[in-house]
Amino acid sequence: MAATIIDVANRAGCSKSTVSRFLNGSTVIAEGTRARIAQAIDEMGFRPSEIGRSLKRRLTQTVGVLVPSLTNPVFASSVAGIQAQARSAGRSIILATSDYDPDIEKEAVANLLGHNVSGLILTLCNGVSSAALDLIESAGCPFVLLFNDAVGSNGPAISVDNEGSARELTEAVISAGHRRIAFVAAHFASSDRSRLRYCGYTTALEAAALPVLPPLEVHFEGGDTSAVIAELFTQPDPPTALLCSTDILALTAMATLRDLGLTVPNDVSVAGFDGIGLGAMLSPPLATVAQPTWDMGFEAMRLLSEQLAGRMISAPAYLPHALRLGGTLAVPKRSIATSMNNNKAGRKSDEL
Amino acid sequence: MAATIIDVANRAGCSKSTVSRFLNGSTVIAEGTRARIAQAIDEMGFRPSEIGRSLKRRLTQTVGVLVPSLTNPVFASSVAGIQAQARSAGRSIILATSDYDPDIEKEAVANLLGHNVSGLILTLCNGVSSAALDLIESAGCPFVLLFNDAVGSNGPAISVDNEGSARELTEAVISAGHRRIAFVAAHFASSDRSRLRYCGYTTALEAAALPVLPPLEVHFEGGDTSAVIAELFTQPDPPTALLCSTDILALTAMATLRDLGLTVPNDVSVAGFDGIGLGAMLSPPLATVAQPTWDMGFEAMRLLSEQLAGRMISAPAYLPHALRLGGTLAVPKRSIATSMNNNKAGRKSDEL
DNA sequence: CTGTTAGCGCATTCAT
DNA sequence: ATGAATGCGCTAACAG
């Protein structure tokens, strides 16, 4: 099959040690042998076996990456960022997905660990209590959390301030004049981000002395979202604004509202979270909290590299987010009666 | 660090061979030792090293996956399908991206090969002539092409009938009454799909004796698309319909048209290719040729597994596509010249 | 049923 | 500057 280092040595008329040294540039090699080795390698199309190499060195050039799903552009984009940085660092990535399921998550991590990955980048269902994380820590494998907040004292993590930004977003919705604001969330059990964002929502509402509605938890990529939304808006006194824990959810919600004969933002304002590219291409554009997803992946990989190199730099836990207001978020039209004490009700939507 | 098979053997009071046999279930083991081994494994949290295992077996349980980009939901979705099937087959995937660059593509494949992947699933820039493919074939590594057509006689491939479906789509556009139809394409050099789809377009136009416009080649994820489109529609006698080689391109095009004061489909019809989920959520929904991207990935992985198992089944090269008409594709109403003037001022934000 | 032995492809002492 | 020998963790003959 594939040529080995011994084949190269034979053809070049030297020992495999010399070839190994050639490959790793560990010592100086005589010009003659150097040339013969180079030629032999070229002629045989030899590529050193990563696995032989890894076995010997006790470490690989691969890192494990675990994300909930690739279907969500947020994670796909972050993996792209990871990939870009990994490539420039000469590392490969083994990719696993958890499908938002803690059990699969644990199994996937165990599998990754079995591959002797030199490190891991993970977006967990729950960064605080995770069987997968226990596995990793007992194995002593370096890791960086991505989108999850840093767990306790240790371990670097790259995220955005989910709770704070959700609070800001909710405050903006309140400023626009909304008083009855609902929150559609991916199941908390499968996404701690979802929970944090809901917390930000409640904080803002409580500060404004407005009613906090219980979260409408839905399966992230399941089909129950439409039904939940439809029920919400066919009941009396529906909300004038709908916050969604992700942009994908927001898009699903908007499609459902359209089917119900409601227009966004004329009848209902909608805002999401994530800042996926396509949201900005819509008309009107989706109001959201934009995260630098690609950069976050890139930065997570960079951080992991630093860690692997023994340089424990302090992690900038939160990357900056950006509120994208306007678009699907506008002043409520039909709730003037309940917002008479709102002195900002006259703002125009594009001022947001 | 991590426990090895020898550690387990010592603790269980047997030889490492027995442990190995336990792990692989290759022979029957006495109930007593079996229990002791199981306990030892559990206590030490032992996971067999994929590396050592692979080195010995001369084959890995990993497959290499190369796609142009993860930012395009088409490929992200196909990787998700690959991943799902890989997991159920007990395989892991090493992911690489080419960024639509044949040089990176080749380098990535070389790297994948170095990891001793048992097989490869690839979406190449060009499935017909590819340095990467040469590398693979000379290494004798099994592979399945995905989105690329089968190359020559050998090698299975999973794709859709790009040319045929593009022809069908174009025919539908013609049927709707369009006579002047332009085609925006990702650079042919970076995507053979793009070229095939353009071919389908030309075939349909020629059959209808309509003018074939030269392709407007753009960088797939670059920023030149808007400029190209803007130029096209600010010249005299602009097309009434715009076909785009991908949905992403179509979305970019529509955003540009909006900025130009044109409405879709009232002023210009637009159709894409791929059937990304978000296209269907738009209002009006994006006309397109939908491919079963997730299934295609799943099927590609299944095919590779069959191949690795020695069962060379015949590959269903083309999976069924589906035309999604209507939405952004409508009957042409009037000349662009008049509509541009009429629409510049009065367009509503939710008109898309 | 189980232990012994021999590599897989490579990097790395230790010699020379 | 280069060879010979060793072993990484594991599986697969080959005994027993």
C-alpha cells in the first residue's frame, strides 16, 4: 500500500532514522543523502503516517470539536473559524455532533478522547454540569468551551454575554413601547444559552415592572414551534413582541405568524438571537443580537493552541456582541392603551 | 496519563491479550476474568486507544470529509448527514474545507491521507480533473464523491442531475413567459456544479431559440456579487428573470435588487439552486431546485461503508431533486425601465 | 480459555 | 552525520 519510512530509507540508501531526521529537521544531514531522501520521497509519493507518529509522540495533531448541530449556521460558522485557525496551526479536527442530547454528547466525547486528540473545543448542552466534561477533566485533556460560559474557576471559554445581551435586547423592546413580551426558548435542558437568554429577559422585565411570561420551551429543530406559537397568538391578549432564543426559532416564528395572517413588525415585533447572515438579508431584516460566530471559533482554537503550547494566557471570556435593532422590531401599534405611561412611544422604528 | 491495556491487564490479573479479546469480543472468556476485566476497565476509566488500534490493524475507523465550505448550509447539511450515518457505523470523521481553492483542496486531501483515513467523502472544485483525486487514486484510498458527478468509469458518486434540473428550472422560467433570462454563477473554476447548471440553462434557452447570455461569474462568498448584479440591472434592456447557481447567490441578488428599488417577483423573477431551508421561509419563498442535501451526505457515507466492507454495490448516482416554483418566480409584468421609476419611492419594507 | 510473541510506522535515545 | 535498537498501545497469530 502506502510507502513507509522504511521504503524511503531503502530507496535512498540510508537508515530510517535518517529519513525520520530529514522529515523532522531535527539534525543536519549531509547534502548528498538529503537530496537522495528528498528524491525518494517525491518518487514514492510518501507521506509520513500521522498515526505512527502520534503513537510514538504520545500526542496527536488533531483536536476534537463537538457542537450540537451543523444545521444551525451559528455552529457551522464557528466550526469554519475553528477549521481556519486549525489549518494554519497544522492541526486537523475530528468533528462530532451531539444533536443537543447530553447522552450522545458524552458518548461523542468518550470517542473523541479515544482518538487521543490533543485538545477539545466543545459547545455543550450545559457547561456547568456535564457528564462529558467530567470525562474530559478526569482524562486531563485540555479543552476550551465555546458558547458555554466558563465553568467555575478553570478552563477557558469563549462566549458572549448571553444574559447581559438578552437583557439589552429586551430593554430595547421595552423602550420601543412593548408591554406584553413573550419568550420562545429552545429547551433549557439542551441549551444553557437558552436559559441564560431567558434570564436576561426576565431581568429586564422585572426592572421595568412588566409581566414576566413563562418561557415557551420548544424543541430546537423540532416541528413543535409552529404549534406553540400558533396557540399563543390565537388566545386572547396575545403579546405584541416575541423574543426568540435563536434566529432560527425567530424565522420559524415569523413564518408561523405569516400563516396566521399577522404581519411583522406591524402586528407583532419579533427579535432573535445569534445574528445569522441570512437574517440581515431579509426584508425587513431580523432584529437580533449578533455574535461574531466565526471569530469565536477562530479564537477558541487559538486559545486551545496557546494552552497546548503551555502558554496559559488569560481568556477573554466574552467577545463583543452587537444589537441589531429595527427591522422586525418596531413600535407596537395596537397596545397604545396599555402603554400610555410610555414616554418613548413616539419613536420611529429605525431609530432603534 | 490515560490507562493502557496493560494497566487493565495488570489490575485484572491477566494478560493484555485477554483484555484485547474482551474488548473485541473475538473469543469466549471465562466468566471470572471477564468480570474482573470489566471491573478494572470501569475503575480506571479505560478507553482503548484508537491510535494503537489503527496502527496495528492498518486501518482506522475514521473517514475524511472534504467540503468547500461550512458556511454554505448545503454543505453543512450534507456533513450533518454524513456524521449521522458515520456515528451509527461507529466511525469518526476528520473534517477539512477547501475554501473552493484547488490548491488547498489538494493539500487538505494529502493531510487526510496522512491520517490513514479508511475512506474519503469529497466535494471537489472539479470532479473531473483534480490533483486531489489523483493523489487519492494513487494512494488507493476508497472514496465517494458528493455533489460532484462520478468521474469517468470508476468511483461512486452521490449527486443530483445538476444539468438536467437546471434545464427544467429554466424551462419553467421560459414557460412563465420570460424571454430575457440572465445567469449568475459561482466561478466555474471553483465549482463544477456551477458550470453544469449553466449548461442546463443554455440547453433550455437554445431549445426555445432564446438568447443565451454569458454567465456572470462571481466569487461564491465574495462581495462582488452585488456590484455585478447592480451593473446588470442599471444597463438598458435588463433581464426579466435572474437565475443563480446557488440559493445563497440568489439571496444576495435579491437583496441587491431591493436596494436598486426593484421588487421580486414583480419587477424581476429570481430563482436559485439548492433548496436551503431558509429559502422556503421567506415571503415570497425562493424558487429553486431543492436537493436532499442531508440525505445525500447520509447516502454517501452509507455507500462508502459498503465499499469498505467489500460490497461494491452500484451507486444511485443521482438522488431526486424537486422544483420549487412560484414565490420569487412569476410572470413578467412590464418593462424594467418603467417599474424602476415607479417603485423607487413607494416600496414598503415588507414587500419582499 | 489464556499467555507469549511479534510487529504496525515512527521518533528517539545511544552509539558510532 | 548516521545506524542500531527500543517502545508507543494495540491486535493477531501461535502455542499451550
